[in-house]
Amino acid sequence: MSKQTWKPGNMLYPVPAVMVSCRREGEKPNIITVAWAGTICSDPAMVSISVRKERYSHDIIKDSGEFVVNLTTRKLCYATDYCGVKSGRNTDKFADMHLTPQQSVKIAAPAIKESPVNIECKVKDIIELGSHDMFIAEVVAVNVDEKLLDSKGALRLQDADLIAYSHGQYYTLGDNIGKFGYSVKK
């Protein structure tokens, strides 16, 4: 196999394409699409999102100290893209995309009702990285659409039709090809 060497760049794909909702007190809520998002700790549950300083949501999240990570689906793909390319300075993305702000359980920032999973987060640290600032946040609540729960209450996230982002394109998730630990199971 022959390989080319490229200049340093972000090639860690696929990544989740999530809509992050936020609100500064007394103002309209906003949504920003983020692909630089991930789990960073299990106990306590923590996530990170990276946002460019010039983005409208950056200062909202910095000032409020909270945000909601909303998982995205095939049905939400158009809205996901729109919320990543339009600025909330100039438009109301909730209204434009016919999305519903839903009261969160533990924080003031609203969730997106149409999202199957809403992850409520409180910012613990902000790390300046260069083009982006990384918001390190503790997960304070997770809200799950009851339609994704089986009769025993187990989450069937595979039924949500989630999407991912890879090198400029959106994709649905593919076939299940294994389960954690299957390589060593007897």
C-alpha cells in the first residue's frame, strides 16, 4: 500500500455533527452546529465542544457558562447544516428551521425538542487553542426521547437514525459490525 504525506490537518473522521443550543439571559436562544465535540470523561460525565471565537454562540456560551448538546438525525440534517452556516446574529435559527426550544431540566439554556437526545452541560473550563476555544463541560442531565426506550427501559440509540460528519459531508450511521468486548468474549 502506497501513502502520501499531507500537511497537518484534521483528518479524525467521522465525528458527530451536533446542534448546540445556548441562550444569554434576556435574549433569544441560538443554535450552533459543532463537529468538534466529544466525550472526555466518564466520571464525572464530561464533554468538550470547540467553537471559533468569532462565532456568535462563543460569547453566549462563555457568558452563560452552559449549553445543550443536541444529537442530530437524518430528519434534522438540513437544520444541522443551516445552523452551522447561518449566524444567529442575523436570524432566529429556531424559527427559521421550525425547531422548538424546550425547557431544560438543570440549566437555563433550552434544548431542541426535535432532537432525540439532549445533553445539558455546565462549562468548567475554557482552553484557548488557536482557531477554536475548547469548552470543557460537565454533563448535568441527559434527556432521552421515550420512543427510543425498549420495554425494559434500555436505550435503543440505533433507532434514532443519527448522523455523522466526515470531510465536508453528512452521513447516516451504518451497519452494526460488533459490540464492545466482542473480540475477547468466549
